[in-house]
Amino acid sequence: MLKNLSKHSQKKSKRVGRGYGSGKGGHTSSRGQKGQKSRAGYKPARKAFEGGSMPLSRRLPKFRGFRRGYFKSRFNQIILSLSDLDVFKSGETVSFETLTSKNMIPAKSKNNTIKILGNGKLNKKLNISGIELSESAKGKILAEGGSVE
């Protein structure tokens, strides 16, 4: 029974800083000589900390009327695939209004641009108006006999 047990072969780690007899250093215990990093309780400084001097983010001038997200794009793009347009019947017009009525895009997305990519197959004749298309999507729609405005 005891001979069937596997041997425990994990090596014990050396305990640092417990005297010369411990096997790993006494005096400095692999921390080098003097300095902040050799002391107990050392933690690396946070990102963008400049040693106590005025940080760059506070040295730069502020913009009047600055609001959160000022530099972000005000227009987001909603991406649809050709396979998403299977909801429409053959001969129907695909526009911003018809997409919102079928709940394919949120109704409050007037500032967003819509783009249809050529992913998937299209087996219907659709009329696209007022929506951006990729070249592959445009080719597939025209090949099915649809129109693009």
C-alpha cells in the first residue's frame, strides 16, 4: 500500500533573508545595496508618477469647456452583414427608417452611420437607400438585381 504512493519530488524554496545558514544570502538577501528598493514595504510607483514633481497631466493647459469624451468620435458606426438582411422581403427598400422599424438598429442612433458589409449570402432583390456599402456588398446586391442609391 505505501509502496504504491508516488514520491513527493517538489523542491523546497529557499527562505530569503533568514541568515547566512539559510542558503540564500544573509546581509542584503538579493536586494542589492542601499536604496528604496532594498527596504521593506517597497511598492513600485504608480503609472505617470514623476517622483513628486508636478505631473505632465497637470502641467499642460486646460481646454475651455472640456468635458469627458471630448476627443472621442461623436459618430459611431453600426456594422451590419448581408446575412442580417434576410429579415426583409424581396423587393423591399432598406433604409434607416426600415432598419429601426425592424429593431435591427436602435431608434436613438441618428448620429451613427450605418455600413453594410458583404459577409454572408443574399438571395433577395433589395433596394438600398442612404446607407454606406462595402464594395463586396454592393456587388452582391447588384448581382441579385437590387439597386443602390
